[in-house]
Amino acid sequence: MSEQAFAAAPNSPAMIRPGVRKASFTVEPVATCLGAEIGNIDLRVPLEDDQYLALRAALLKHKVLFFRDQDISAAQQVALARRFGDLEVHPVFPHHPDHPELVILGGDNKQAARENIFHTDVSWRKRPSMGSLLRCVECPPVGGDTLWVNMAAAYSGLPAAVRERLAGLQAVHDILPACKPCTISCRPSARA
């Protein structure tokens, strides 16, 4: 599916290829450069190939997809995420007891949540994952928000002089600051 075909009717039922439509789900952009809400879909049911392709196209276009009121199990979350690629086991955060690919995030009155800082998921890996699939199981009455940023749009919005200054720089992506205390052997990796 081309970006032009999808952009032609972003609020209509998902387009599979130009000229062919299947009323499978709706895509409602929530902001100009980031995010869309997906409606009329039941994530408890395994995705058909055409649904997956249309969801992937929507993800590439909008960067973040929101699915409201989806009562899915941990196993269904893993199955859905697996449609988008290989899953990984995080070396630091605790895992779901039956699904090690699922990280359990959050804190309680004994320990504050460690993920509540600006970060990019697993950017320290040699090949970072293409994304994350989050499922809120227990949300506090106030707060509990996850904030998103379109770094490509942020970079392109910089003045040309700033982009030129950044062009030759490299960044070190290091997991060690998150490992307090770190009980695993982890090594930082440098990426351009």
C-alpha cells in the first residue's frame, strides 16, 4: 500500500491497496505529526494478513497507534506484537511470569517506577526494536500518562544551522544508568 493511497482517506476504513477497500478498522489522527486512534477492531481476534498490513502502514505513517477499550490477555498481547516482528526479553525490568517478552512496568508504595523518565526503548541494543506494544493493566486515577514524541519531526523542525552542527555527532546509548542496582552484565553500545 502506498503512502499516497493511505493518505487519501486517513479516516475511512483501512485501505489495503489502491482501489480495493475492506471495512476492517478506522484510523483517526489525534495530532498533526504523531498518533492515530484505531477503532472498530477487536484485538482479541488474531489479525488477518490484510489487517496487519494496513495496521503496519498506519503505524509507519502515524508513529503511535492507540487502541481504546481492548480487553486482551497477556497471551493475546504477545501474539499481536509477534505479528510485527521478533520479540525480545529485556535484561533489566521484571517480566510477566508466563511471557518473558512482556515487561512489567510501574511502581508501588515501596518502590518508585524507574521508567518514568524521558527515554527511547532499548536504543542501546545493536539493533533496537522497531517499537513497543504497551497495555495498561492498572491505571491510577490521576496520571499514568505515557508521553510520545516524533523525533524525526523534531529534528526536521530544527533550524538548518542546528542540523548542520549535529550532522557529524555521535551519541552513546547506555543502559547502565537504568541498572541501579544492576544485577546483570550489560555493555553500552555506540550508534551513529
